[in-house]
Amino acid sequence: MKNRFKVLRAERDWTQADLAERLDVSRQTINAIEKGKFDPSLTLAFKAARLFEMRIEEIFQDEAE
Amino acid sequence: MSNSERCSGNRQKRVKEATVRLGIWTFAWLISLALATFGPLFIWDSHKLITIIAILINLIFGIGVIIANKNHLAELDELQQKITLNAMAITLGVGLIAGLSYSLLDVTNIVSFDAEISHLVTIMGLTYAISTFVGHRKYS
């Protein structure tokens, strides 16, 4: 699953640690999500959507699409 | 500071506290294990009641380790939980398979020595450490 974490984070001038703090996860988790190595749970995806004030499908895209 | 930042600060603090609690319980359990193992030989001259009490204390500390480990796991975030649970699953599998094979070697007299539980514990410990290391590398 592709995601726009890195772009959205950069737009807000946040570091991975900043985003990790805001989503209440470790920096390793943010790094793994950005690199596409780890797909977050639905709970974390909703949390990210609330944080970025976007819809989930605007942040995450199925790679088959 | 935002609510999420405060929450995150609490999470890191909670993980640290859970890790310290797990370390304390594990240390206490190891000490009680050593006491129950060597106490009858070197301290209380195989007194049965004291040995039973020492084993019970070891068991109680062991239950404490299990609860502390479960609480520690609950404080980790979802990726850390995934890495830890994968390592635990591999360790359980290796422990069961290797343990039974090792036991069979002993029962069938393929090996001349007795199968020791400590060998199995060592293999499980190494498996867990390697699996955790590989898991962290995979997602870094």
C-alpha cells in the first residue's frame, strides 16, 4: 500500500519524530510506513487522517490501483 | 504542547516503566531460581519444607514475569508488537520442534548424554534474540 506520509509530513515541516509523537507511535513505525515496509492498522490510519485533516483514501492508496 | 504530544510523552514513559518493571521481575525470578536450585545444596542442606517454599516463591515470581511481559507488550506500538509477536511465534515453534527432536535423540540413545532443559532454554533465548534483531532490521 502506498502512502503520502513523507510528503504530508514535509509540507508541515515535521520530522519523523514529530509525526511519531503526534500519532503516539515510535519513530521506527513512521519510518517503516514511509518506506512502505509496514501497513498501519485501520485505527492508526484514521488517526493520521484526523491529524492531516484529510480522508484516508487521500493518504493511502492501494498499489493495485 | 498539544494533547497528542502529551499523550506520546506518556506512552514513552509508560514503555520505559513497563520495561523497568519487566527487568525487576525477571531479575527477582532469576535470583529465586538460583536460590531454589543451589539453596538445598549449599545453604539449607536439602530441608524439604524450605525447598518447597523456595520453589513456590520462584513460581510466584515467574507469574509476575509473565504478567509484566504481557503488560510490556501492551505498551508497545503496533509495529513493535508485530516484531515482538513474530519473534515469540518463531521461538515457540523452534522450542517445540527442537525440544521434541532433542528429547527423541535422548530417548532413542542416539546421544549418550541426558537432554537438559537448560539447553532448550538457551536455544529459545538465542532464537528470540536473533528473531527480534532480524525483525527490527527488516523494518528499519
